[in-house]
Amino acid sequence: MTKERPATGDQRRSQLLRGVLDLCLLSLIAERPRYGFEFAEALADAGLELVSDGSIYPLLARMERAGLITSYRAPSPSGGAPRKYYRLTDTGRAELGRGRADWLAFAGPVGRILTATTPSTGENTA
């Protein structure tokens, strides 16, 4: 049996984000149609700068195959190559609603557990 080393802060954040990145992308698309670079920018602006394009594009492709999003091409305002924009489908909107409910049901109890005791003594702070 091998013993795993404790995760560093970035490793832990990356693992946590892996489970909800699809919901983050769906939520960003729900605000307005977006193209690839805008996802990384919006995630970084929200404090999730760990997410790379290498994580975003494959996930967008999987979500499109699953019918959660659709894509279309539109001219670039700067005159460059057309950009591929993503928008939610009705199925994607329903999935986002379910995912938000799941997240709130999960994050609430975890938050209560993590803030209920002080790390140094293990005593209840409530």
C-alpha cells in the first residue's frame, strides 16, 4: 500500500475545481454566449486562474456532444478569424439548475464542517 502525500493548496484547488468546472462554464455561458479565451479570462477574474485552455476546450467539446451547449461562428470584432461562440441549450439550462442545487446542497454542509472547529484545538467554535 502506498501512502499519498498531502495535497498542496494548488493541487487541492485543482482537484476541487475539476468536479465543478463544467458548472462554472455552463454558468458563464448562461450569462451570455462566449468564445474560448473569454472562459479562461472570466475564470481568472473570479480567482480561478488555475484553469488552462487545455482543460476548457475538451470540456466544451464534451458538453457540446452531450447536447448541453451549441456553438456557432461569428466574425471577430478585430477583423481576425471568426470566433467559435458557445450558448446554452434547454438541456444545458436544466443541467445548470440541477448542478447549482447539487453544489449548494454539498457546499453548505462542507462549509459548516470546515468552519465549526478551530484547527489548533479541535474545539467547536459555535
